[in-house]
Amino acid sequence: MRYFLKTFGCQQNVADSERIASFYESRGFVAASSEEEADVIVINTCVVRERAAEKVFGLIRNLAPLKEKNPRLTFVITGCLIGAASREPSGKMMKALRARLPEVQFLPLEEVGFEYRPKRAAGKVAFIPISNGCNNYCTYCIVPFSRGKERSRAFSDIVDEVREAVSSGRNEIFLLGQNVNSYGSDFLLDTLSKKNELFRLPDGKEVKPVFVKHLNRHRIPTLFPHLLEAVATIPGVSKVSFISSNPWDFSDELIATMARYETIDRLIHLPVQAGSDAVLKRMNRWYSRDEYLALIGKIRATLPEARFTTDIIVGFPGESIEDFEATVDLARRVNFEKAYIAWYSPRPGTAASKFLDDVPYEEKTRRRKELDMIVNGNRHNNIDK
Ligand code: SF4
């Protein structure tokens, strides 16, 4: 039996697909080089963009004629669409999916655990997920619904996977997580809830799980700097990158760790989303524009060679011209190397989907174009169509 895997969305989905491939191969399937040759077509979905479900329906409709040549052809959908549907409390989303796709199988990602070692594409880079899900609930974002609560992988499991990747010829490591730099805070919270005083790392170091005030919020310090250090010092690793960081978990300890190891990438992706305090507040981002700018300044003071990329949403509900201008101003001050700019559109189930979506479509696209011109020189290679 042959499988064909089609992947939509972010790098995390690409990494998940490497495990999905191994999941099928462990069951005796071999990879097909095209949809036409496959007995199973697996679609790994993304719900970050609009009309995700419609795109999947359209794809299955287009591929359905292949069943005439191969009656045993099966479609499987997996990834964020299934995650979002299975976590939607009313059950309506799942019911609607099942009604619309009665002959399609659904594969929840939870069934494809980390015990499946990834079938990596050729190249020098290994993408390694270190956590999955998110607890932050930014009001526009569907990830906490599609991927669920944040769960960190075992520290030693990640380090072992990096070693394996190096031994198979990869020397560039990309650590992935929706909130990559909060890695391990779930372990520390668990330690704290059991009233234990110390959390022990695999190398014997002990970490005290206490709350600290960071960017105006109480956060538990994360294990990410320790993990980064462990990965950066593995012989054979020439570069370690990580994505996506959140400003509120970008601690002094993390900056100091980066400064100690030249193998840690100085190109930092630090999503800002907006440059107006009022919009940041409505987005439930946990920082002000001044705090974000101060963080950039702090990182540059320690790492003068640091460069930054970011994500920005324009046309968020209630975003006035002044709010937008504040975002433009912030982007100019930081001088981002690149910004991934999206115009706002509501995602079902999110808090912002209940806000009045009051910036007209034409104005959203105008703002996106203007910002793109300013930040990216209007290369148009980074914006959603
Ligand atoms: Fe979504 Fe990132 Fe906010 Fe989590 S931190 S809710 S993944 S935007």
C-alpha cells in the first residue's frame, strides 16, 4: 500500500508530517510519488488561514475522480482542522465535518506520538518540535483550540533526537514550538503544584520553580535556556535556531545563554502583532509597545549582531488610523529584517470572532500594502493572498 502526504501550513506542520510519514511506514506503507499512485492520501491541515475547511473539501473534490481508477483509494485528514473540531465543546464542528466528508478518515495528531521518529527530507536542517499547543489565548488565534494546551516534550527525548539528527548528517537544528521559549514551564508548574522545591534536569542541575514578574505578568521561568544550551553544545551542531518566541518569555537568562554560544542563531523571530497599546490589549498580548521596544533594546545591548523578524496583524477590530500609525512607527524603530503581515480575519471560536470586525476589507489590504512597502520593500513574498 502506498501513501501520499500533502501538508498545509507552518513549519510545525511540516515537522508533524515527518512523523506522520513514519507512522504510515511503521504500518507497512511506502511513500507514493504522486496522488495518482497512492492508496491513501493524507492531508495535514492548517486552520490559521481563512476557510481552511473549504480548502480541504475543494482538494478532496478535485482528487475524488482518482477513485475511479483505484477504488481502494482512501482519504485521511489530520492536523489542526481535526484538532479544532475535536476540541470545539458543542461538537457541532465535528458533526459538520463528518456530515460533509462521510467517507474520509480522521487522524487526530495525538495518535501520531513523538515515539515515531521523523522521516526527514534531504538536507542539512533538522526541524525538531519541542512543545505543542499554547496556553496564551491571544484573542485572534485558533492555535489553543486546534492544538490544545501546551505540552513540552521530555528534555532527554529532544536531546536524543538532536543527537540522532546529527549522526544522520544534519548540523543545523531548528527547535519548534508555538511558544518555543516557554518550553518546560508545564514541568515546573507541575513541580510547584506538588509542593516540591526543585526540578532536576537530566544533567543533574536543579531549577527552582518560582514565579517572577516579567513584562508586567507573573510567569514561571522556563527551561528553554537550559535546553538551548544542551542542544548548542552537542558536538556536530553548527547552528541552532528557534521559532516562535513570545516576548513575555524572552528572559534575561535566555539572552545570556544566547550570548555564550555563537552556534545560536542571531536572527530572532519575535512576533509583535501590533504597535498600539490599545490593540495589543484587545489582542490579549501581554506587553506594551514600550516593553516590546525595551526588550529589543536589551537583546541588542547584549547581542549587537541580533536581527529581528516579526508577525504583524493589520485591521484588527477597532484598529484606528492612529493605532496603525503606531505599528508603522514601531516597525521603523525596530527595523525588522522581515515582517510576515496578515490582515485580520476572524477565526471561529476565538474571543476576537465576537468583536465587531469594523475595519473594511479595502482598508485592511491598504494598510497591509503600506506596511509591507515600509518593512519589506514591497517584495510581496511574505503576505497572505
Ligand atoms: Fe496563538 Fe502564539 Fe498567541 Fe499562542 S502565543 S495564542 S500560538 S498567537
